[in-house]
Amino acid sequence: MTVAAARAVRVTLVTAPGCHFCEEAHRELSQLTAAGAPIELTVVEATSEAGSRLLRAHRPAMNPLVVVDGRYFSAGRFPRRKFHALLSARPTSEGVRHG
């Protein structure tokens, strides 16, 4: 049986210095990536030009801001279950859902 590769989820994590929610989200996403989850993770500092642009566009109530495939996903404490559900629902490159 051939296992189809999942399309990578493009995740942008906008972090701020001293933010423990940011550290937790980065750790969780890094662990998932290391375990083989189809994630393309980009970490952006909130104080950078790109970070400022994302913060203006999405106006999160708190850090970190998580953007998935260019769309707002979450802000604040990283929603692990919601993210795992998103990964499970992603179609593979052959159009079949994981799960």
C-alpha cells in the first residue's frame, strides 16, 4: 500500500521576546515538524517588518500570532487539538484526507 504525502501546511509563527506562549508554540510546532508532520514553519519576530505587517493585518489580542496558509489561525496559547484536527483533515497530494 502506498502512503500519499500530505501537502505541507505553511505555518507562520509571529513571536515576541519574553513571551512564554510563543516559546510553547514554537516548541510544539518544532516537535511536530521533527516527528515528520507536513509543516513548513517560519518564525517571525513581532518587531521585524514582516512581523509588524502580519500583526497589523490580523490584529491579535495577544502573542503569538499563528497564521496557517496565509490565514489567521490563533493568538495566545497554541491550540494543540485544533491544530492536530487541521493536520488530520488536510488532503494528501492524492486528494485523500488523513485521519
